[in-house]
Amino acid sequence: CLTPMCEAMWDQDYADECGIVTCPNQSTCVDPNRNLTSSGDYYCSQYDECSDNDCGTNQSCNDFDQTSLDNWLCACDDPATGWATGEPADCTLDECGDTCFTTCGTCHAYQTCVDTNTSVHSLSDWACSCDSPSTGTMTVAQPATCVYDECMGQSDCRADYGHTCVDANTSALSGDDWSCVCISPATGSRLMGAVTCQLDECAVACDTCGSCGAGQTCHDAGPTYMKRSDWTCSCNAPAAGNTTTAGPAACVIDECNASCTTCGSCGANQTCADVNTDAQSLEDWVCACDAPAVGVNATATRADCTLDECTMSCATCGSCGVNQTCEDANSDPGSLRGWTCTCNAPAVGSATAGAAECVLDECTASCGACGACPSWQACTDANTTLWAVGDWVCTCVEPATGEVATGEAAVCTRDECAEVSCGAGQTCNDTDTDEEMLG
């Protein structure tokens, strides 16, 4: 035995190693096996190495095995992480980690938290970044404002079907709210799915929409976006024409034959003519007088026609003959056979719608050739026709006597003695029996 310890042990009945070992303060040496065959098994009990060692701030010291030396441990305080044996730990604090409580990052869904400096001395420097496919600007120590347009890459909404995709709320926190919306002038929408767009080409203005024009009716039999250019134009009564697809119809309206507020109504004894039957050309019909009536043509109204049956040549017109005068008191073409024939003086007589039977009594009429019998003669016209002129006769009126004279006065005589009595012893003598010399 060469060591002092050995020698000391040999000096005793047994070897107590605590006699030659010095334990740190506040600890006691314990040799559980004090015999010559057991060495190096002493220990210093009840010594917390943390009492003499400082881990620093935000760390905790723990001496889990106080029976041995240099096994004290520095552990980082929550929420920091890290530890070291026998020396201060190099602590880190990932503010995006699950173990952080007060200063740690709280990013919204669809965001990623990043702590670029995990030193415990660098706090509130965490940042939120938007997860793809959302976009947005990274913000420090607060959630990012992320935008995610759900219409990106959306194939259900198609422009060739007349609709487009619209995401009403592009916040990354708002999902499943995109819609297929019909492109104006088509109408309609559907949430999260394709839509059948409605397009009444007669009701809206668009490149393929109907423009039938006045006097026509537009009809869209298939009012959807996929059935474009199928609108039709049809003519409104009283116009007529074939129905046309995707364009105005060629409408015609003969205002003389149709029944409408602006159509022709010339009336009897007139003829209506529509010089332009285009449905857009209205109130251009013309009324013309039917022969033998005469008058100036009138546009969009009745003509002022006249028919003087005494001057015209027609089936009903006047034919009075010689020595008669024709007169048409009503020259309206609708008033026919109202003309009259009146005998020219000194003849008398009249007739309506025909020649008059004229009478010329030369004894009563005053004319150059008419009878002029003296007052004491009687005039007689045996034939009062216009063709029997100068055949009147004068006859002596009783008590005058004389021969009948034709076309002149008769020579009448009258013996007044035959009519008076001179009395007894007297003789009556009429020296002049001429009728004019009476008395």
C-alpha cells in the first residue's frame, strides 16, 4: 500500500474514506462500505449544486442527482426551449410554436407563422404569410390579410356559355362562396356551379338581339344564351308579310284594302290607290274620283268629287232634248238620276231623270208666233206640241159671226139691231157691223 490513504486504512480495522475526503459546504460525506475491499464509493449527500451556480435569466437550475458533482442542469423557462448540463443553456423561443403563450403568433387559417429570430431576447417578431394559392403581404406580429379568389382555375364557369366566375368574398377565410354569373345582358347565377343563362333577345340590347322596327312583333322562342339569333320578326295586323328570323320582316300594308285607323276610306264613286305599300309608309293612300265624276285627287282623305249629270256622258246622265233645259240640283256623285228637264219658255212642263213632255198652248203663251185673238174672239190651239206652231185659230164669239181664221184674228161682224128694239114705228139700222165698232 503506497498511498497515504492506503496507509491510513491499514492503520484502522476498517477504511472510512470520508476521513480523507472533503465535501463541499452544506454537504456530508457518506461512505456506505467502510471496509478494506470497498473504495471510491463515498459520496457527498445533500448538496444542491444549483446553490453555487447561476443559469441566468429565463432559465431554471435543477440538480437531479445531489450525490454526484457537476451534474446540475440549466433548463429554459417555458415557452423557451433548450437545456445544458453544468452551464447556462442556449435558449430559443419559436413564437410560432405550440408551447408559446403570451407573445406567440396567432395566424389565421390558410396562413403560416414564421419566427425568423428564435432568441428569447427577440420577441414579437413573428410574422404570418399567406399559404398558396392565397396571396397577401406578410405582416409582423399579427395575422396577414390574405386574398384567395376561388375563381382562379375554376372551369365550371365558361364565357362561351355566357357566364363568368365571381367570388363575392375573396378573403382566404371565406370559402365555397364563388358563383357562376351570367354576362350582361344575359341573366342568371348559380352558387358553386354552372348556370343556364337566360337571354330574351327581344327584350334586351345586344349584338345578336332583335330589332324588328315599328309595326312588327319580336318573338324569341328559345330565350337562352346558347340559343342566340333565333328571334323572329312578324308583321302586325293589318300589315302582312312572311316571318323573318334574326332580322326585320318585309311587311306590306295596302291601306286601301286593310282595316286600320290610318287606312283608306274613299267611299262610293271613288277609287283608293296606295302608291307605297311599305308598312313604314302610312297615310299615303290617294282617293280619285270615278268617271264620269270629276275632282282633285286627295291624299289620306276622301276626294271632293262632283257629278253634274246634265253635262256628263253616262248611263244615268241627263238627255232633255231640244227646247228643254237640264239642271242637276245635287252634284254629289252619290246622288244620281236627280237631274230635271224643264221646257224652255214659252213652253211649259218638266220631268225628273228624263225628257219633259213640253206643252205650248199658243193661245195662252206669250211669244212672237203665239195666238193674238181680240177679246171678242176665242183662241183655240188644237195641237199644243212644240212642233205644231201657228195652228191656233180665232173664232168669233156670239152674237158676233164670222169665219174661223187660222194663225190670225178672224173678221167678225155683229148687227146690234138684232139685239135691241127701237120701238113701234121705228126701224133699226146698224151702219157698221164691225165687232170693233160696237155701240
